[in-house]
Amino acid sequence: MNSINENQEEHNRENLAGPKAVEKIRELIDKSGSCFFVTSTTLNNSHKSRPMSVQKTDDAGNIWFLSAKDSMKNMEIAADTDVTLYFQGSSYSDFLELNGHARITDDKAKIEELWDPTVKAWFTEGKDDPRISVIQFIPDSGYYWDNKHGNTVAGIKVLISAISGKTMDDSIEGTLNV
């Protein structure tokens, strides 16, 4: 008897909620480090998508950024707090879409916590630059596309599939509810 059922449906979907969703969010953001930050407003017909570096993802799944108070992004958030973030950790896995809303603050303690010396390229006066603000992104929902066994195993399965002609899908995807 064959121990592998060739018609067996693969487990490629897993919806996550609460702490498991936050764990997946943190895992995928750690692989990427930056995202496309997309605002919802049409203020001044501006380009609503821009790359942003994540400063921190906290235990609740909130994502923190540093931004200029006078930036178009901050003006767009003031007009409409709805934001979507798109992450890509590698060329064929570690994809994440998050939907939520953003808050802007100039909390000095939070700026100190999030500060990284590389940010000085945008804020020449350092942590005390009067233009610096903090954006807190609070996720509500999202979707992820990943692989189950890591990039090496996924790559081997793709190679074997190409040679054998049999599907060996290692992907996993699902909704995220925080």
C-alpha cells in the first residue's frame, strides 16, 4: 500500500487570529523590515504609496514608524487614518498585507525608544529635530502568503515539481485578525 495518497488535498490555508496573528505579523515583518505604506486619501492628488522602514513591531502587533511632521504622508493621515501596509520578505514568500489605521504623535519618549542613527539622514538635528513625529499603525486585519517549511525546502519542492511534473506546493496563506 502506498503511504502517500496522491490525491490528498494539501493543507495550504490557515486563518490566524489574536496572538497567533500577531506572531505571524512580527515574523514576516522581521524578514522584510520595510513596507509600502499606502494612505487612503486623495489629498492634492498625491502619490499615496511610499516605502517606509519599520522602527518597531510591538507585542500587540502595532507597527511604529518615524516620519516628518510636514510630510504629505502625515497630511494624508490627518485627512483619513485608514492605511494599508504591504511587505515582501523574499521573491517568492513572506508576503503580508495589513489593513488598519494610523495615529500621529510627537511623544519624545517614543521618539527616543524608536530612534536609530540611520534616521538622521532625514532628521539632521537628531532625536530633537522639531520635524520628527511618530506614526503608530494599528492593524485590524490582513492577509499573508508564506511557505510552510522555509525557503530551502520550498525551493527544493519547486525543483522536484519542475522535474517530476507533480505539484508539491509548500505555500500557506490565510487571513489575519488582530
